Amino acid sequence: MENNGENKYRELEKRSTECAKAVIRMCLKLPKNSITNPLINQIVRSSGSIGANYREANEALSKKDFLHRMKITRKETKETRHWLELIEVAVPEVGVEVAKISREVDELRSIFSAIIDKSSS
């Protein structure tokens, strides 16, 4: 049976994956053109990297490795937020979806920042 700490890790893993899935679902609705294609490519990569890097952090070999991977995870949330803002300008019709995903990305970034702060002390 998993302990509470492991449950928290699994919950964040699930949450980061669900966030990337929401990005993919939104991107599937976007028109494909010379403006949106690069934005779609970038945001799918960065949003997927949030969960991938978080999972790598959970398997880190040392505290230093853990902190490094967590900082990369947090960096990917910032990058994803950047692409969301650009998509909202390129395709204003998805503004409601962008806002919802942005809130989740911001919450994840706050959680990852708190983990980094706690682990650094």
C-alpha cells in the first residue's frame, strides 16, 4: 500500500499529465496555418515536458539531481504559460480554454516552486 507521500507524488504526476492532455485537446481544435503550427508544436512539447521532468525528479539519484530536475519542471511551466498567451492572441476563440489551462499551469508552477523551496532548505 502506498504511503501518503507517494500518493502526493502520484497525484502531481496525474495532474501534470492531465494538463498536457488538455493542451493537446485544445490544440486539436486550432486552425492549422503558418502562425499556429509552430505554436502548437512548442506548447505540446513544453506541456508534455512538465510531467516528464516531474517524473524524472521523482526518480532522482540525489538531492542535487532532484532539485535540478524540479527546476527544469518549473521552467517548463513558465514556457507553457508563454505559449498559451501567444495562442490566445493567434486564436482568440479559445480564450476560455486558454484561461482554464493557464490557471492549472500557474497552480502547478506554484506547487513546484514550493517543493523546490522546501527541498532547498
